[in-house]
Amino acid sequence: MTPDNAPDGAPASRWSDLDRPPLNVPALRRGLLAPGSLWTSFDVVASTGSTNSDLAARAAELPEGAVLVAEEQTAGRGRLDRSWTAPARSGIFLSVLLRPGAGVPVERWGWLPLLAGVAAATGLARAAGTDMSLKWPNDLLVTVRGEERKTGGILAERAGGDAVVLGMGINVSLRADELPVPTAGSLALADAVSTDRDPLLRAVLRSLEHWYGDWRAAGGDPAASGLQAAYAAGCATLGRSVRAELPGGTSATGEAVAIDGDGRLVIARPDGARTTVGAGDVVHLRPA
């Protein structure tokens, strides 16, 4: 956006939208890169295609705990390679590099996107003062005018060897006329008490450090670390009638009754059979 008093063709100022100031990088580094912290580096770029792709490309040369944030992400990716775009500085677009291999079996790494969901929801609820919930497996939900809306998504990707890149996109100050689809939302539209991205970002990363530390200390055991119970408690999918669109073009409809020990959704079908879903899209069929 070019300021009203800027000459035609002048480059847009980074302060042109005063409701969306840039992140305070020095202050964030001071707050996050403390001795003993999980976070080992913190970098912010003005714009990039995908923070996940950028961090994955450098994974071999970086230690665990590298954080990359973009003020604008032009080719962000969600699940199933769906695009995720938003105006510059309107949200939190970040990726972190994790190496859970020391002490955590690979078969438990599937909990990482669910762990990130719990961490983001709890951190944002505290810092933004907004009720947050989770849609299985990795969507962050808020309520806007009585309607359930998606305000964030999470994507975990292997980056070679023992590295996992965990990405989040969270709509913070997105306005109604900027929503990409009618079912999207933002913290601002959910009447958050704060849309200051600096404390929101710190809260998310500190919460992620807490949950990741507990999960790793428990050898990735979701029950012993409290992760499984916390996810179930915050999951808006449980207790709902749902339709799961499964790989291969099939679907399963019934009541979502549990999250199992592998992070999969258990659906009780009308005929009494149970279907366990490890991947796929889930549609909520009735309000909570």
C-alpha cells in the first residue's frame, strides 16, 4: 500500500499501514534467544514464497531451534499443497526447525502438528484473550459472530535426516474484506484484546518450547506428556458429526469420538463400526 501523500510510483513504505507495524526484531531476539532456550536463531524477512521451503533448504546447516518469520508470505502452503496467502504484516507466518530424533521414535513424530496446534492455541488464548479451538488435525479455530472460522493452519514436513520443519500461518489483523474465503477468520474479527504481533509471536514460541520440551522428555509419549489429553480437551471436532474425505476418493461419516495414541481421529459410524482416520479432510456437519 502506498501512502496517500506519496508520489505516484513511489515505493511503499514499510510504515504505510500504521495498523500493521513491522515486528520488533531486536526485542524479539532478546526475549527468545536466552541461554538454555530451545530457540537458537531468529530471523525475519520482509517477503518470501514459503518460510517452510526456505528453512528446509537450509536444514542441513542449521541447529535445532532455528526460527524463520516472514512479514509477507506469497506462496505459503497448507495441507494437500493448498495455498495460504495474506496481506503483508497481517499475520504470523513462521517456521521452526526441530530435530526430535534424540529419544523420540519416528513413529511418534506424527504428533508434531497436533503439538503445534495445542501450543499455538494455548499461547494465543493467553496473549490475545480469544477463545481458541482445534479442528483435527491441524486447523486453529476462532468464533466470529457466532460462526466457527479458521484463523490458522499448521504444516509439518521432513527436511532430510532427523530434521522436521514445522510451519504456522495465523491470521491476526485480517479484515472482513480481506478474507480469502468466507469460512476464514482472524484474531481481530474474533474480538481479540490484542493484535500486537510481537507479544503474540513470543507467546506462541514460548508455548511451543514448553510443549515440545515436555513431549520430548517423555520420549514422545502423548499420554505421559499430557499432550493427548490437552489436544482432546481443545479439539472442536470431538463429539461432532463429521465427514472425513479420505485418500482415494472415499469418505467416512459418523461421530468423532476420540484421538488415538497415534494422533488419528476415531469415527463411530452409524452402523456401529469404527473408522480410524490418519489423513484426510474433515468437515464438521453440525454446530458444537
